[in-house]
Amino acid sequence: MAGTLLTVVIVFFLAGIALLVVAATAVRVVREYERVVIFRFGRSLGIKGPGLVLLIPFVDQAVKVDLREQFLEVPHQVCITLDNATVGVDFLIYWKVIEPESSVVKVGNFERASIGIATTTLRAVIGDIELDAVLSQREHINQVLRVKLDEVTERWGVKVTAVEIREIEPPQEIRVAMNRQMAAERNRRATVLEAEGQREASITVAEGAKQAAILKAEGQKQSAILAAEGQREAQRLQAEGFAIALTEIWERARDVDPNTMTLQYFDTLRRLGESASTKFIFPLELTAMLESFVESKTGE
């Protein structure tokens, strides 16, 4: 009885293991970024996923394919340019699977195949370009490499999305010459900038002198205008003073006796006679005043 029970336990245990094996081989969980290519007795049945995928145990075989963008690092390559200069180049290839079935069926090892195609394509592209263009047209080389690689990998169901050259290493003597050229270019730029700075400074000084001269001339002009206006106002006030004085003199002279005025003339003549002058000029009014004075005295 004990032996029979042990046999039953062993049978159930083996059956459970078999069920677990069958479940592990019959059920696959495919993620959103994955697809599985199903082979039944070696024949491709297409792709399935994402989600839960059921397989026939021991009959179906599933190969997972990652649809995310990947990158492939191409090792350092030595190439010869059109002008026979050797350069070292290393770059990255970015790619993604767009046809999972073709990527499994039509190529055995995509990464190794891509590296082989990339190195031969790189040498062909660099060999058609001179060294100066290789150093200055990196983006153009990236574009040419991407197009040529994509033409090959397209039949494998793989899309080359980008090619990025990380480093281009020219020969030692070229690097020395480039360093001298860069130093000369920096010196030239420094000289140009210094000359431009001096020119700008000269222009600024000249503009300042010009503005100062203009301001000085404007100041002198305003000063002359103010002086002229002041002089004109002074002359006007002086003329007004003379006019007022003459008016007062006239007002008072109207009330003065003519004989008094004649005596004033006589006194003036006396002072003229005391002077050293030999010529005298008398106004015409003096004759009339003398006549009036004589008539007044005669009447007395």
C-alpha cells in the first residue's frame, strides 16, 4: 500500500513538471516594443504580438525581435583619402527593425553584417573625398554613409536612422600643420579685432570732438545773441533815458527867460575865449538871441 501511494505521488509530480514545461513553451508574453516570429516545423508563420501569444509545444518556435531603436559602435577604422592621406575614423550607426520577419529570415547576424558593410562603405566614401573635405564636411559624410547603408539594410527589414562620426584623427604632421594654421588664424583675428577696436575708438573720439565743437559753437552763438540782446536793451534804456531827460529839459526851458538863456550863451562864450582854440563855431540862434537881448536893454 505504501509503495502504491509513493508511485501515485511520483506520477503526479512528473505530470506537474510536464504541465509546467508545456505551459512555459506554449505561452509567451510579448511586450509592446517586441514582436515574435513564429516558426512551425521550420516554416515561418508570420509575426505575432504584443500581448499573450499561444504556441503549440514542441511544434512552434518563437523568435523575439526588439523594435526599439538601437545603436551599433563601429570600431576605429583607418581610411585613405583622395589625396592619399591616412585618417582614423570611428562612428556610430543608429538603426531599428521595421520588418521583424525579414530581420530574422534574411540575415543571420545583423550586427556583424552591418559592421562589415559600414567599414567597406566608409572606406569607399572617404576614398572619394580629399582630406580638407573630410575634416570640414562631417555632416555630409554622415548623410552619405546613412544613405548607402540604408540601401543595403533595407532588404533585411532594418532602417538606418542616423550615422554619426565621433572622431576623425588625421596624421601627426597634418595635426601639427593644423595647429600652426589655427594659431595663425587666431593671431590674424586678434590683429583684425585690435584694428577694428582702434578704428572704432578713433571714430568715437572724432564724434566726441565734433559734438564738443558743435556744442561750443552753439554756446558761443547763444552767448553772442544774449550779449546783443543785452546791448540792444541797454541802448534802448539809454535812449529812453535821453528822451526823458530831453523832455524834462524842454519842459523847463520853455519857462526860462530868453535873457537868461542869452546870459548862459555869454558865459559859454567867455569860457571858449579862455581856451587855446583859434576857431569858433557859433549857432545861428545866437544872432537872434543877441538881437532880443539888445532890444530888451534898449527898451530899458
